[in-house]
Amino acid sequence: MSFLGFLLLGLIAGALAKLILPGKQGGGWFVTLLLGVVGALLGGWLGGLLLGAPLQDFFSLQTWLLAIGGSIVVLLIWGLITGRRARR
């Protein structure tokens, strides 16, 4: 997958993760892009490590599910970090 394809995948995965999770998550499009890319990396790494999943295809359902799952995990961690900071 090309670098631009990976960025697009991360942006869409981050936006879908924000739609899936209940509540209000902070951050604009740039934070969504960063969280999505980090989540796609995390999901791809864990998928390759645990499942032996090949993640070269942009239009593969497996690639998208792992990227969205990783983005949800990263978004939950982001909420824990920023939620604690906002309560102080």
C-alpha cells in the first residue's frame, strides 16, 4: 500500500472509530488523522503478529477491520489521557 493510501486508510479508520465510540471525543481532523494512522499501525502490527494477516491490499476487509479496531483502541487510550487532564 502506498503512503497516501495508508494516510487515507488512517483518516477514514479514525473517523469511523469516532462514530462507533459513544460520547464526545476531542480533536479536529488533524487529531483524527493522527489517531487513525497510529491505530492503523497498531491494528496492522497486532494483526500481523497474532493472526499472520497480510495487509498489503487497500480494499481488503481484513485490513479495514484491523485498522478500525486499532483506531478504537487508540481513541480509548486518548480519551483516558485527555479525560484525566481535563478533570484537574
